[in-house]
Amino acid sequence: MKKITIAIDGFSSTGKSTLAKQLANQLGYAYVDTGAMYRAVTYFAMKKGWVSETNLNTVEVINNLSSINLEFRFNEQLGFAEMFLNQVNIENEIRTINVSRCVSKIAEISEVRSMLVKQQQQMGKNKAVVMDGRDIGTVVFPDAELKLFMTASAETRAQRRFDELVEKGQMVTFDEVLQNVQERDYIDTHREDSPLIKALDAIEIDNSSMSKEEQFNLVIAMVNEKFKSK
């Protein structure tokens, strides 16, 4: 089968990871959740006391990047790869609202982005990869054969995120999740280094009123068209 690179960018809580996993499973491709990588660095910095909602010690973060080892390990029981930080599984720890509140601060640091982009490009050098994030189609793989840009209303995304967190037993309110979504949108789209923007050749999908099945069927049809045109 012909191999292509699929880049999925978009705002937080637009279901990028869910769609990427579906595509990777269907195609037998590797899946890379770049958001998990930024969350892992954020979690590391939080544990060290270098970042919080009100504080960011950029110098300490930069000076200690060499001590951060990130690795995806596939969990056969779950059916997807989990994030390991320095040999420790932190998949659950990085999905909390506390990490969500700080991750955009860490993602603004150019040295962090440079380190992770290099790792991401290495992971996808042989194509046959589905990668989702904020700058995949614009920075990581500007030559990707298929680029998608996911969006939905802030309220819809906040409700999805709220339901997900509550299901995991986290104590949150809808209002604080909505505020977090809006704040992340602003930071992601206004940072100097690799801001969240739609690549010129990306296909925009607003899934505010779209089911996961409808979205998958729409995108897999796009993938099949790319296979035909290669």
C-alpha cells in the first residue's frame, strides 16, 4: 500500500486524537500524539515547581530539557500507545485539568518546540504516520499529503472535555473547563513561535454537530482519494 503522512491540526478538544487513532488503526499506520509530548514536558516542569498557572521559570525548563526522555509504548490491552517520561508511565497524570492549565505556557518556549519537533520528524520520517497537534501541517510536516484542520465552537469543545474529565473522576466545573479552552485558544493562536494556524492546503472540518462515525467516514474518503492520486 502507498504510504502517506496525515497531519491533523486544530484547537483543543476537537477530537483530533480520537480521529487520528481511528485512522491509524484502519490504515495500519503509526499514531503520534504530539499533544502528549508537550503535556509530558509540562508535567515534568510542574513537578519541579517551574510552571504553574501564575508562574513560569523558562530558564530552568530550558536548562533541563536534556534530562527529559519521552517515549511512546504501545499498550495492547488499551489499543494505543501511552506516554512514558523517564521510563515512568504518566499517561493518566498528563490528562488532568491542572496540566491543561499550564501546557500552553510550556508550548510557547521555542527551545521546547525545537526539541519536540525534531523528535516528531524523526518518528514520521518513513511516512505511514498519523500525527496530530498544533503545527504538524505548518512546521513538522509541511509536505504532508493530507492536512486537516479541526475546529468546533468553544462551548462544544468545553462540554466534550468536561464530560471526559468527569468520567475519569476529576472534580471540575463546566465554567472552569470553558475558561481553560478559551485561554488555550488565545495562547495557541497568539504565540510567536509556530502559532496555531490553518495551513493553506489544509482541509477545515467543523465537527460541532458531527458524530465520530460521520467524521471518520468523511476523512477516510479523503484518504482513499489521496491513495488514488499518488
